[in-house]
Amino acid sequence: MTRQLTAIIEKEGDGYVALCPEVDVASQGGTVDEARANLKEALELFFETASPEEIKTRVHDEVYVTHVEVAVG
């Protein structure tokens, strides 16, 4: 079974941080591709080791990624 999840990747210092908001799992890497691959590995490990109860409580089925315009300064 496979599941489509969200990966948010942003530059942080000399590397990149990757976050999956559906289960609140994060990883990092030196490049975008490395951060994405490391996140995928972390997610697979989470789903392999977490109990069904933990998965049920941590998985958010609805996550929306959008832009918000705000006044600054």
C-alpha cells in the first residue's frame, strides 16, 4: 500500500529541512533531493514502527498548502 503525503522543504543554513505536516515527521539534507529522500526514509520508518493507534492519532487527512498575503512593516 502507498500513500501520497506532503513534503515541505525549505533552506536552513547550509542545508535543507523537509517536513511532512500530515504526520509531523521531519528530516534534513545537504540538497533538496537529499532532504526529500531522507524524509521519505523517515516516513517509511515511522509507518513500519508506529502502532496502528499512534498512526491513527498522528495522521491528518486534510493538509492545505497555500499562500497568505500579509502587511509587513
